[in-house]
Amino acid sequence: MTRWQWARVGVRHEPTGFIGRKAELEAVRESVSRSRVVTLTGPGGVGKTRIALRAAHQLGAEFPDGVAIAELSGLRDAELLPNTVASAVGLPEVAAQQPMDQLLDHFAGKRALLVLDTCEHLVDAVAVFADILVHGSAGLVLLLTSRQPVALPGEFVLPVEPLPEPGAEASESTNDAVALLVARAQAACPSFTLSDDNRAEVVALCRRVDCMPLAIELAAVRLRTLSLEQILRRLDDRFQLLTGARSAQTRHQALRTTIEWSHDLCSPQEQQLWSRLSVFAGGFTLAAVEEVCAGGDLDGFDVIDLLLGLMDKSVVQRVNGVDEDRYRLLDALREFGAERLARDGTTAVYARRHLEFFLQMADQADRQWMGDQQTQWSERLAADLDNFRVALEHAIADPQDEAALRLVNGLSGLWQGKSRLTEARRWLDRAIAAAAEPTFEQGKALWSASYYGLLQADPAVTETVRRLRAVAEHLQDEFLRARASTAEAYEQLLWVDTRAALKQYEPVRAALAATGDRFTLIISYPQTAAGYNAVGDPHRALQEVEAGLRELESIPQERWARNHLLSMKVLCLCAMGELDAGRDLGRSILPSIVEQGETMCVAAVTEYLSWAACGNGEHDQAATLLGASVTLWRKVGALLWGAPGLIRRHTDVENALMIDLGADRFTQAYARGTGLSMPELLQTVAPASAAPPPPAPPVEDRGPLGALTERERQVAHLITEGLTNRQIAERLVISKRTADAHVEHILAKLGFNSRTQVATMIATHKQD
């Protein structure tokens, strides 16, 4: 059975039924058995992505180590290619190790399939990237989609042709182009059927657009308002106007002609919105559309209604989001919109509005991330990673208002919650370098760069810590001074004098409390807990953990800091000889940590569980877990953060296991651990037959609101506070029209016709 162990939020699934392409799918299957780089080529809209996605699912059984899909259409910066692929594969970005090296380590010895979708705009970078991966792994196969070959030695190029041209008597069962048109026509107009009366027009329409799948879909959706004869006549007029001779049409021109025709059939306002939507990368929400695209020529128009109109015309697609629907433009349609926006001379205007929206979103996330909505915020930010990257590029290019610093500072929930510290440090370095003078925002960025570098045990961060202190003193800012002191204490704890550093934390915490810096205050506790354990004082370390947990009592659903503290508690219990208690706690928290992607915590808990197993005489399991932990530590940086006292304990356990098991048996168990997947690690730590299921993370009792999305539940609770729609919009930083829409959806889903009914129902549920 294939282990689908890699996942990415927002991976695009097939939105409509897959039709035909049996020969192409068989060609892909045959090609990947003979070549390690297979590229599907062809013009936009010919169906390369659909074929690659379907082939990837069908080929799962042939790749026992997994299949991953990395979508590159929203990626603009080639330097982030390894980061993007590592994220799609499921690798964390918390190590000093470069993402390329992580990928090479991960794929070494694996029989796996990696799909890189939409490579043409990064073809040179993809060529280098693919060449390194292929030469650095023995069993990895790459399946690429691109409008041109990548030109790698050994690359097997599979040109994707349009669907077969239908004959005069073609039907759904004999021709894929006809089958596609009929299927999409019935989706647009359920009463549509293929008959002898309209067969000639259906065949002519397929031929007219060169049987290009996207062109067929764009034309078919017009059957809501036009007849087949009207569609054909308008297409004929369009072709003659643009090219004069039908025989001169290339397939790309056929698609572009269909797109232009579809564009002309949109209202002027829909055309404007189509152009403005092109500034988004990857996808967007209703709130983003309203804030970025409204106004100007659309002043007075409801952009949500216009968006729905573009959806009806198959220009915009709906995709699943975290707590609300998301939308996207197909690549060919986004490119067309971007050309129109540039022609209007308004690209810079809407790029700036795009930046302002995502800056506002990052600011709100920064304020709320250390709270009960932490997990949701991490997912929301991750869903818009491509948009944040685009916004950061715009902001760095024009650093006058410190937007780049504010944006990268505000994304701590993305960088930490999704373990993207390496990418964070890259953006921080660029934003800091673009800042002309020392400012408060620059100081915050230097703190983040210092903290992330220290988490990754990167000695080069020492200079960043010095710069942070210099900026804090230059500005005479107490907030930055407290953070600089924290960074200096952490630096000394890791690399200089642990005992001396521990004495610094008491005044540091007083300064943090005085400036209201709750986040930095809380994260100081796992630092000192690690320090006290390193110097052999686990009882004091446990006091530090408990103090940190008390700080989190008011935010019971916070998980990131709590995971770090609880992993330290496992260490404390094991170090105090309470092996069973440490084992039970480690088993209970590890699934939550794995789910959140906290690889550093996973490494630590696995290490401590190895020590507990060794102490309990479970030597084979201890050696297996030790091998697993060392592999995980390599992904995040230094073994046990380079703390000498903890490393000595690791060495003692390793030596004891070597003596008790013997060299051969120890080596076998240790090697078994180095190859464990995350599901296998969880099963090794707590076999299903031997341990109760881990407790689920606390979640809000949704009660009668279970049918609502996360955002709609927020709105429903604000209704009970007596807030008007405008006040709700201000509280959630959305437009009033979006708030109106949420309230309408709530009433419809609950079967109510007034806001009072919503408030009464929630109040009654709370009393029960």
C-alpha cells in the first residue's frame, strides 16, 4: 500500500471530471519506468497539469516512498525553488542546513515521484535544480510540466497534443473533444444533450478551437446564454478579425483567440476585475478581492458579484481554503489579465494595494498569533505564502515606508508556526539591508533574525545580535533593549557560559514584563529549562517549565510555545528518574507536535523517550529511537542545541546501549530508526495495542454552529455581542460587504431570518 505521507495545504485537486487522455497517461507510465526526468510539454491550456495530476495518483503504487506535487505557478523568485519544493515534500525549514541539502538527504535511497508543475517561467533554475536532485539520489523520478523542455541530459520529453479532432459522426463515446464539450456544456446547461440535430455544430466548435481543452471549456460555459450557432458565429468573426486566414492559426493562437473572445463577452466591469486579479499569486479570498480590486472604474459595483460572474464564465475557479473559500485564475488567464493591466498602466497601483492588504493581514496575525487562534492563523498565512512573497518583493523594491520590515516582522506565525526559519532569515536580511537608517522596525527585524539564527544554532548570528544591541541603544528604546538582552542571554547560554547566562534571565524577564513583551517572555522559559537541564539541575528546570505553562493558562489553545515547554518537561522527568511519567507525557504530546510540524520538538521528545526506554531496559526500542532522533537533529541543526551537558547524556545512553546490545544488534536497531517515517515513528513510540490514543488538542465546542466555517463562527459570536455588520467588519479587518455576505450565509445555513435568532441560539447553548 502506498504511503501518502507528504502533504501540502492548498494542493490543487481536479475540480471537474477527468475525460480521455488514456494514451497520454500510458505514455507517462511507460516514460517514468525508463527515464528519471519526464517533461510534459505543450502550450498553455492543452491539459499538461491535469494529465500530470492524474498520472501521479495512478502511479502511487509504483513509488513506495511517496508522491509529492509542488506547484510553481505562483513562485516568482527562482532562489526560493528549493524552499518551495521542500515545503511541498513536507520538510521543515528550521535547520541551518540549506533546503537543497535537506532535499538531497531526504530523497537519498528513496523510490519516490516528485511532480514539478508549471516550470516554464523558471526553466533555467529548474534545470539546475533537477540535475542536482537526479545526481544526488538513486530512485527519485521527476515529472515536470512546462511549455518548453528543461533540456537536461536524459530528459524524456512528452509533447501533449490537443484532443483528437472529431469526425462528422463523432459522439461522446468515440471522441474525447466531443465528450469534454458535452460534459462541460451539461454543467453549464443541464438540459443540453448531443443529438443528430446539433452534432454538426458540436464537431465544428471543437475543430474551431483546435480541440484545446481550456478553449473548449471556455466556449462550453457560454451555452448558458448563447446557442451553439451563436458561439460558432462569434468565434468565426474573431478568428477572421485577428488572423485573416484560419490555416495560419497555431494552437497557441487558437487558445489566445478563445480567451480574447471570452474576455470580450465579459462586461467592462468583469474585464476590469479580471485584470486586477492578476496581481495575486497562487490564490485569493473574497476579502482580498474586495480590498485590492475595488474602486476606480469599479466604484459603485459589487466586486463579489463580479467575481461570481467570472466564476460562471470559468475564468475564476473556486478552491478549498482553511476557514473560507479561496479562488484562483488559471495561469493562461492570469497572464492575459496581467497584460491588460499593464496596458492600462495600472500595474503599480494594484501591486501596491496588494501589498497593503497583505501587510494589514500580517499585522493582524502578529497581534493574534500568540492566542487561541494560533493554529488557524498559521494555516491562513501558509495558504497565502506566494502572495506574501510577491508583496515582500514589491516592498523591498520600494523601502521608503518600511513596509518590507513591517511585513517580514508580522509573519512570525508563518515563519515559526510552519518552520520556515531559513526563508524568514533570507527575507529579514534583504529587508534590513534595504533600510537606510536605524528604526524601531529595523530593530524588531534584527531581533527576529537573531532569534531564528540562535534557534538554528548558527554561529554567524553573533554579528546580528551585536547590531540589535547597537540599534536599541541608538534609539534608546526599552522594548528593543529588553529583546537585545534576551538574545545576548540566549547566545551566552548556548555557546559561552551556561551558568552565568542563567543568572541573566531574571532581570531580562523583568524588563520584558515591563515592556509588555509577552511572546519573548514566554519563549525564555524553554531556553532556561534547557540550560538548567544541561548543567544537571532538572528540578529547577521543571520549575522553569511550570512557570512558562502558567504564563499560557489564559490562552489554552496556544500550541507552539506549549509544545516547546512540554518537550522540556519530558526531559526534566527523565532526568529526575521519573521514567514512566516522562514516557507517558512524551507519548501523549508527540502526535500534536508531529501534526504541527515542529521537527525540533519531535527530535527532542524522541531523544528523551530513547533515554527513558534505555532506563527501563527496553534497549532495542531505545536504540531505534536514538537513531531516529539523531536523524531529526541533523535536519534542525546541532544535536541537542550543542549543549555539552545534554550531549554527554546522549553519549552515555549510546555507550550503554552498545554494551548491552552488542555492536551488531545496536547498529541494526539504530539504522532502523534512521529510516522511520513520521507515522512509523509514532507507532514505534506508542504501539496502538500498548498505549491509549493521545488526547486531541483542545478545540472550541462548536455546538449548533458546526455547519459554519471558522470565519462564520467568528461573525456569529460577534453578532451576539450586538455588533452591527460595519462594526464586525472593523473588528475582523474586512470590508462591510464581506461582513454582509458572511451574515447572509450564516442565516441561510442555520435556517434563520434574523440576527436575533442567531444570538438567542448561541446564548441558549452556552446556558446548557
